[in-house]
Amino acid sequence: MSKKKIAVIGAGFAGLSAACCLADAGFNVTVFEKNASPGGRARKFDVQGFTFDMGPSWYWMPDVFERFFNRFGKSTSDYYTLQRLNPSYKVFFKDESIDIPAALQDIYALFDTIEPGSSTNLRQFLEEAAYKYEVGINDLVYKPGRSVTEFLDMRLMHGIFRLHVFNSIANYIRKYFSHPKLIQLLEFPILFLGAMPRKTPALYSLMNYADMALGTWYPEGGMHKIVEAMETLALSLGVRFEYNAAVSAIEVKENHAKGVVVDNTLIEHDIIIGGADYHHIEQHLLPEKYRKYDQKYWDKRALAPSSLIFYLGVDKKISHLLHHNLFFDEDFEQHAQEIYEQPGWPQKPLFYVCCTSKTDPGCAPEGMENLFVLIPVAPGLEDRMEIRERYYDLVMDRIEKLTGEALKEHIVYKRSYAHNDFIEDYNAFRGNAYGLANTLRQTAILKPSIHNRKVRNLFYTGQLTVPGPGVPPSIISGQVVAGEVIGRYEI
């Protein structure tokens, strides 16, 4: 009997993860990718001797990556070398910059210098966050979100109040700390989750545990090394890749998807996994009567931010930046409101600068640096080049002021990337960069389903379904949907 054929739409982290798991289980898997290379938002490009990771740049939750490769009898070390960054990152405030150390004891000491006695509270805060991480990352996020019964096990029920899902992260942090710099430091991961800290469950203090206890890492050669590793693994398991192969339709007959249409040709498959933008697949690839959700549903979804990104090549070394740098010299609350509550181009945005050449000199020509500058912004904004240029001048002036170094006159390569590019390259709903917001009303069973009941053999994976946005959750999402398919179909 021939193997069941599976089409995976999209070669991002979720699509690669699902493809590996399904091929390992014995299915015949083909991945269709509209771009010329794998990785989705985690693609890379090389120009003038500079190498740029196009999207994700933070390597957190190393256990999730290791667990994925262990599934196939492999380790991350079989594919790339990890380096723990120390300091983990630098934070620029209005009046000073602070290096965040890697060692917990040094973090405790740092907290005490900012708010005397706060290290005791930080220990308790991280102990509770460790429990949330253990339950959240090892239990909750590996559930498919199909039914509330998934969460009716004794461990979750017993620990529901320890997870603080009914408390806001803003109130929770302020229970332990009062100094605004410490509050801002602990709230910063929330900026990318899709809601104001006062509307985000305190469950997500698990991100602080990932940051401070598990550490910030760098795969030598860049984040794209993870993509290369997953592609190599997939190929070894028999997965086929079709690049420059945009799927233009999913043909359905009697509640059963016959296959995908590429270049006006129907390619038949037994099962389809949508690893591309969920909204795009639903609203543009499927006939209307087979869509699980209508456009009104999507218009009501709360999205995580989009981004305005600048890729910059600098013809000199920069003294006052680390690998990761957070610019918190303006008001956090105002910027968050301009993303989530009053969407518009921000007046005084916070932003992030990555300089991978600090850790990996091969990412830039000798004596030079590569910079990745990211401003989180609301999705769905008007994206014009003159707007991008205005923000380029704004962030460069602030970087020069806070580092005390001239940079603009040393830029030898410049490229910008924002909403229109996310739509063009990834069919991203409203030009989003990070997917669906992690709010209480969009958690687990309240996220768009991984299965389309109107099309029995159509499933979804990625940042618009369970478990949510981010590289580790996307890798987990691929494993979750693969588990659903394996449980339903004989090979």
C-alpha cells in the first residue's frame, strides 16, 4: 500500500517542524514554498559582504529546540554551535545604559543596586515563573486546543491558581517591584505578545524565566542555521521541497481537499497542512463555503505587532552596542497604546538593535558591523517610503545620541522592511510580523482551530493558531499538528 501523501504549504518553522514529524512517521511529504528558500520570516540575505537574519534574532528556550531534535535521535549540536551571550543584552534608558548579565547571581546583584532588597523578590518571582514555564511549555503548549477537556488533568487543575492566568502581568510585576526600570525590564517581552501588560495574563512571566534563568543564546552563523538544520533533517527523512512554488488554491470536493494548485496545475494529496498565513489560506485559497471563519471573525482578532525593520551595513566598528540592545529611553506605556489601543505610527517609539557582528565577525566585512534595527508597530498601518525614512532618521539620531557615536555617515548599506513587505513575501494578514496576540480571549481553544471541520483533511499550523507567536511556539505548533494527523490517519 502506497504512503499517504501530505502537502505542507509554507517552509517556515512550523511547516518545517510538521514536515519532519510526518515524514518520520512514514508519510510522503512535500513542502510547497512561495519563496526561493526556506525559513519564512527567518530567511536571511547576503549583500556586500554583510549577512542579515531577516526576522527572529533572539534564541530563547533552548530546551524547546533540543527537545525537537531529540525526537529524531539528534541534538542541536549535530547541526550548529550555540554560544550563551554574556551580557545577555544592553538596555538604554534616558539617563544610563545597563548591561544585563547572564548569571542569575549577577542579575540579583543588579536588581539590588536599582531597588535595594529587590533580589529577594526576584528570587520568588522567578521561582513562580519556573513553575509556569514547566507547566506552560511542557504541558499547555503541546495541546492541540481542540477541546476544553484537554485541560482537565489534575496537574493543570491543581496548579491553575499558581499559573496566575486570571491576573495581569502588569499587576503581578508591581506586586514585587516598584522601580520603573525594573518594571520596564520585566515587561519588555510582553510588548511582542499582542496586548498591553495590564491585559496580558501573568502566566507570561514564564518569559522572564526564559530570559533570566535559561539565558540568551546565539547559534554561530546566525538564526538561519536553525532553518538550515531543520531543512537538512527534513531531507534526511525523505521530505521533498518545492521552492518558488506559490499555492494559488486548494481544490475541494465534497468536504475533502483533493490537493493544491501550483502554476495552474492540481497536485493531488491525501492531507494538506497549512503552514502559511492562516487568514490567507482561509480567505484566498479555499472556496467560500469551505471556510471555517468569515472575514468578520478575522477583523475582530487581536494581532501581535508588525515591525518596521532596517538592515544596515556600517563601515566601522561600534564601541557602545552589544549583540542585543533595547532602547527604552521613551515612554513604554505610550508606545504600547499606539500599538494596541490607539493604533497608529508611534510618536516616540521604543526599538531594538541587533549587532550580530559583535558575536560573529563573519556577518560583516573586516572592521565593519551589521545592524538590524526593529521598531514594533501596529499592524494594518499605511506603509509609505517617506514614513519609513522619517523613522530611520528618528532612530538613528537616538542611537547616535545614546551611544555617543556617529553612525549615519558610516552607513554603506541600507534596506527597510515593513507591512507591505510582510504582505508581499508572506501574505501576512494586515502585514503582521508576529501572528495572533496572546490574550486570554485568544488562548488555547479560543485560537483559530488547527483543523477545518468543513474540509476533513485540512489542518493548520503556525503563529495564527496554537500555541502562538515566536520561534519556539512555531516549532511546537508543527509537532502538535503532526500529532493530530498521525492520530487520525493510517500510514
